[in-house]
Amino acid sequence: MNDDTKKPGTMRHYRVGDSPARVGRGQNRRLQELALLALLAVTIFSFSKGAIDFVQPAAEGYWLINYDHGFVRRALLGQIFSFFQDQGHLKEALSTARYVHLMACASLLLGLLAWLRVALSRGSGSWLLAIFAIFATSQFLPTQAYDVGFLDVYDYVLVLGAAVAALCDLWALAGIIGLIGPFIHEGFIFVWLTLVVLILWQGLELTPQKIGTIFAPLVSTVIVYFAPTKHAGIAEMATTPLPQAMKDGFIAYQFGQTFSSSVHIILWKIINNWLNFGMAVAFFALPAAVIILACSITHNRLRDTIALILAALSPATILVVGWDLSRFLVATSFSSLLSVMYMQTVRPTKVVRLSAVISCWIFATVGAVIPFVYAYYEVAAVVDLGFIPLANTPIGHLVTSWVSFYSRNIGPRTVPEVGTEAPPGTVWYEEEDAMSNIWTRRPGTNVFDAVGSKGGMTVRCVLTISRGGDRIRVVRSDCSDGNNLMYSGTIEGSEIQGTYPGGKWYATIHR
């Protein structure tokens, strides 16, 4: 044997039967495994940005209801929960619900990573890893961590399972999953639209079984929407260990909400917060837009691009009836990743532009250091709960400044006295947050009785109104929903407008 072969770097030593190609594939697999571990660490870091250790108050009711008093919306998960948890003990039930939520989030993440691991073997590994990195560093994961108790994550887990079942030609299983989803939350059908678009893009022969799978959630959504009765919802909430104000709100907005009332609320919010709506779409849906753009450049097929756009953005159509703005917009990050994974599994892309991969990694790197933001139509907040105080970074300062501008129409909790003049008029018609109110003056006083309605909710309050020149101050107390606060406004003729801690308000003096 030549002595040179024993010197480091002169040649590679292979085992008998090995080839350079086989060893190269082995090295690629090891690199991919390391990359997957790195992505797992990134997702945990991203999740930590919004991680809290309690169930959100608005979601507590989901874990305390079941079908004991009749059929009600969004009670399937609570019914299953009741089999192993006493729902009458609030603290213990909510503690268990938190762990169930964490397990659901972990299942979603591990399911996506497992699918990614399989998809990497089909080629374009760096491309898929870059796309997944955009998803992992988006606002999606911290939102799931923050929305403890809400039902969204179960929709995502079910749609992920149905997508895998469809790819494995297990159409009956996919159909069963689709049928179950709306019983957990009727908003499931909007996430399901992603899978519908992908199935149609795949170009399969639409057999009766596949058609049944596509339309299965529609059937159960109709049942969930029309079958429940208000009596059943009231009876169910009466047994829960929640404060009465929370019970009333749950009955009105979870059980009593109709399509027309929801659309009315959304239109009011968009009209009065149109700039915020546009900024929220640009911020929270940007990762999905980058994924779509990168894929369109790579695939270079109009049909694929159109399908990807429809599949990625379809879950956001829930904003026609749902007003939790960022909570629903971040779904586009999940649906865009799911769409790419599905398409790559069906028809793998072998040739990828290096510029697209590099651009995706740069975008993901920036996304990793952006603090978690949660937004409604009227207000947004930086929720800095992760391992590193990202709000103190240069990017964090920019995001915080943007959030301050976004929340510019939110009034202070305390409004100073404006004067001692008596307010004009005896009846005011007032609007705030899509709620219509009538303020009626008690004769000879500056005290008004207020009655307002929004959707199926009625709120009664007592108002004390004072005036100083063109300035108006309203102190709201004794509210049936327990939400006492102050309003600041400016009067011009018979019109008043201003701000309060929930956003903007408008009033007209009727007489």
C-alpha cells in the first residue's frame, strides 16, 4: 500500500461495499437531523414568547360545559374532558385544561416536524427547512402559547391529521376528522378550506368518497349552527362555577351569536379601524406572503401559485364573522406551511433557486428576534414573555413604537375633571365597539341610565356626565357586565366623539 493513503486528507477511507454517493447521502441525513433539532429549538424559543401558565378567562367556559342539558355549540371537547375531570371544581379543571392545551400544541409541532423529516427525503431539503423556519419564527406559535384554553389548536391538529390521511388515501378517516371538527368549534370549516383547495389542486378523480370527505365539515357545521337551543346554553352555563357576568357573556357571544350579528360587528370594526386592519394584515400575514412568493418563484407554475394563495389565505376568511384579529390572521402561517408540505409530497420540486432559500433564511432570522404581538382591531400589545427580553432590542423598539401607534385611539383608564357645566340633552344615542346604546337622563341631574346591546348581549350602566366648554367626561359605573370605566370626548353641536379604554366612541344628542 502506498504510504500516501495513510496520510490525513490524501483520500477517503470507505468500508467494503460503500460508495462516495452512499456516504454523501449519509452525511446529508445527519446534517438534516441536526437541522431538525435546531428547528425544534427555534420553535420552543418562539413558543416561549407567548407562554403563560393559566387558561385565558375568555376560554374558561369551554372546559366547563358538556351536553348534560342538551346540545350546545363548542361542547364536544368539554364533554370528553368531563369523563376524566370534575368540571365543578374550577381551579382543578382549569389546571388540567392547561396541560391538555400544552399537549395539543406539542402534538401539532411534532406532527409537522415528523412530516418535514419524511419530506426531506424527497429532495430540496434546504428549501423545506427554510420554509419551516419562516413558520417557526412567525407569530403563530407564540399565539398558540398565549391562547391557553382556546380551541384553535385542536382545529389545526385535526386538519393536519386529515391532510396526512388524504395523502395516504385514507379518505374515510379524513372524512371522519372533517365531520368531528365543527363539533369542537364551528370555525374549523375555515381551516378545512385549505385542505379542500389542496385536494382540488392535486387533480384526483373526485369519487363519491372524496366528495363526501370534502363536504363532511359542512354537514356538521349546519348541525352545530342550527341544532342548539338557547335554553340548553343557559341551562349549561348555570351549572358552571363562573361569575355571572362571564356566564352572560358566554351565552351571548358563544351560544347566541348569529351570522348577521357577527357580520354587523365586523363591519363596524373595519369601518372604524380600517388603518389598523390593514397594518395587522401586513404584519401577521407577512410570513405567509413570503412563503407564497418564494414558492411562486421556485415552482414557476401559475396553477400552483394560485392554489397556494387560495390554500394559504382561506383560513383568514373567518374574519368575516370573527373579530380576534391577530389570533385568526396567524393561521395563514400554518396553512401556508401545510400547503407547501402537501404540494412537495405530491409533486416534489427538485430544482430550487438559491436566492429564494437565502431570502427565506434571512426573513426567518429577523422573525426570530421580533417580540410577540397580540392585536385586536382597536388595540395591540407587545407580550414579552420569552427567555430573552426582545422588546429591548432595536427591532423590539421599532415594534413597540408601531404598537403604540396602532393603539393610538385607546383612551386612558382615568379621565380628569373637565368642568362643572351640565351636559346638554336628555337622550343620547351612542356607539362603541359595535354596541348601540341609549343614554337617558334622569330629570334634574347629570346622571344618565344607559342600555346597550351587541349581538345577543344587553348591558345596563349608570353614567355621570360633566362638561367643560367643548370637553365631555363620562364616568360609567354599576354596569351589569362589571366593566366600569371613563370616557373622554369633544362636543360640537349635537355630535360628540372621543376615546375610552376600549377604543373610539360616538354619540348624537337626540333631544
